[in-house]
Amino acid sequence: AQQGRVREKSYGKQKIYFADQEQLPAASDVELRGLDGEIATLSAKVQALQQSCRQLEAELKDLNSSMTTPEMAKETEQLRKDCASYTEKLERIKSATNHVTPEEKEKVCSEQKLYCKEWRRRKRMATELLDAILEGYPKSKKQFFEEVGIETDEEHNVTLPA
């Protein structure tokens, strides 16, 4: 500091030493523009490399998450076994002789509709009758059902087919 190579600044009890920039040569405008251009070129290069790095990392992630060749071979073998068992099952079903004729199927469907309709009608009639009785009954509906011995569809988790 006494020789003038570095400068000294005092802040209370502390002293700070730093290089004297007046002794350094000043850069011309042409040199500054050249350095700015070099900085811009290097910044563009850094961005291009970062983009390339991101693409390569994404590709690596895809490759790591995909199946390996032995895993694919196992999967293919398993799928072939499944396919063979399904075709065998299909052949057994096709060769079965106890097929239902369309007439039988239609008859069963019509009977089911008839029985469901009757079920709804009888349930509605029973509900109306029980509601009429419960109007004058002093106890709760649940107690009445227990005394009389009525079991509802809901108690047995039974629902009418659509």
C-alpha cells in the first residue's frame, strides 16, 4: 500500500486492501466490443450445450424406463401362453353342444320381464298396505316389521333387475 501497488481503505477499525485499477491499462471500445461479442458467442454455445444435455437426459430417462431385452422376451413368452390358453378355451366353447337357441333365450327373457313386473307390482301393493297400517300404529316401522316378521329386500341386499 505504501508503494502504491494496492490501495487501502479504512472502515472504522477494519482496513480493506484491493488492487489499484488505475495502474491497469484501460481497454479500448474496440476491445470491449470484441469481448462482448465473445461473451455472446460463448453464451449461445452454453445454451446449445444445455439444450443438448436436456435432450440426452430425456432420452436416457426413456431408455431406463423401457423394458430390457430379457424382460421383453419373458413378457412375449407370457403373452404367447395366455393367447394359447384363450384360443383353447374359445375352441372348447365353440365345440360345446349345449348351446341355447334364440327361441329359448327369448322365452327366458320374457319370463324374467314378467316376473320382475309382478315383483314390482306386489312390492308396491305391500308397501301401500304397510304404510296404511303404520299410520295408526304407535311404534316405529322397524318394530312393526319385527313383530309381524316381515323381511324386506333391503335387509337381504336384493334389488330389482333393471
